[in-house]
Amino acid sequence: QKEVEQNSGPLSVPEGAIASLNCTYSDRVSQSFFWYRQYSGKSPELIMSIYSNGDKEDGRFTAQLNKASQYVSLLIRDSQPSDSATYLCAVQSSGGSYIPTFGRGTSLIVHP
Amino acid sequence: DGGITQSPKYLFRKEGQNVTLSCEQNLNHDAMYWYRQDPGQGLRLIYYSQIVNDFQKGDIAEGYSVSREKKESFPLTVTSAQKNPTAFYLCASSNPGLSGEQFFGPGTRLTVL
């Protein structure tokens, strides 16, 4: 059974701070990793994808991947109240049907 | 504009009725998916299809049915056999493969009265 674990939160950070969201996964052959943002009552929106070890930056977002530790994280710099949402981690393996496994998400609250 | 549409946005059903949720995409994606999300829960896969005229059961297929007659369309029927159908239903599409990010429609919120 492939598992993707996230702390449900809520993670509360002040405006302007760095928010750090973490995700661990159980399947060692996982190859693709995605972060989605989901506002309350809305559908998930893809914000980052990462496929190799290291960091990938896109604007205020940085995804970090460590396959040896089976760990992927999302950093949000200069957090804004509009970043308040649930962040879903998804992990996809190379074998089989390429169906991603989603974590339950971490709720982030950015307070002014 | 390319994207995924789902209709209706809100749906109310009486117990014992079948209802069909629509999902259409114009992204030219081969694969389409249906997920269910309950409050405070993650996404649970109901059915997926990686090619026209073929589909596979996901983790919670009981009480649901799908069809994939066209590449653009993947409707989901919630049957009366689904004991607890009240949930948020999400349709997604992607191109299969390791870099196949999924893109989601706006969702349908189904309530059983």
C-alpha cells in the first residue's frame, strides 16, 4: 500500500514569514512529485512539480526533494494571507498505471 | 481557453435516485479520473480511464459507474447502490506518464436529501 503522509495542521505563520510544508512517502520507486493548493470549497490547483533530487524554485515557491529520505517539501517565502489554503502532496510511481497517490493535505493559515 | 468543465456545480438527489455528473476536457489529454473528497479528507480515486473505451476501477468504485465513449468526456453515474454519496466530486485529466500532472475541474458538490 503506497502511503503519502502530511501533517494535517493547521500550520499558522505570520504574514511575510516562510511557510514550510512537509510530505513523506513510502514507495521507494516514486519518480514524480506534485504540490497542489486547494482553497476551501474549490478544486486543487497544481503549483509545483519536481522529478529530481534538489530544489526547484518558481517565484515564491520552492519544492525540495530528497529521494534517499523519501521526503518532499514546499517552502513558501514572504507568505501572504492569500496563501491560506490546504496544500496537497501527490506522489507518482514509475510502475503500473502512473496514478498519483495523494496525501490528506496540510492546512496553512497566514495571519496578518 | 483549454480546461476541464464539470456540471452541475451543485446537485441534490433523493435517496434511491441515480444521478450523472458531467466532465468534459479540451486539453487533448488521454487520461481522465474521478475522485471523491469528503470534509477533512484527501482525494479518493473512484474510476480512471487512460484511453477511449477503456476504464479501470479505483479504490472506491462500488456504487459508481462510468463510460468513456469520447476522448473529451468521462461522465460519472452515482447509483442508488452508493450508500453515502454526499461528497465533493472532482474530475481530473492528464497525459499518462511520469510527467503527467493532473489538472482538475471545478468540482460537483452532491448532496443526498
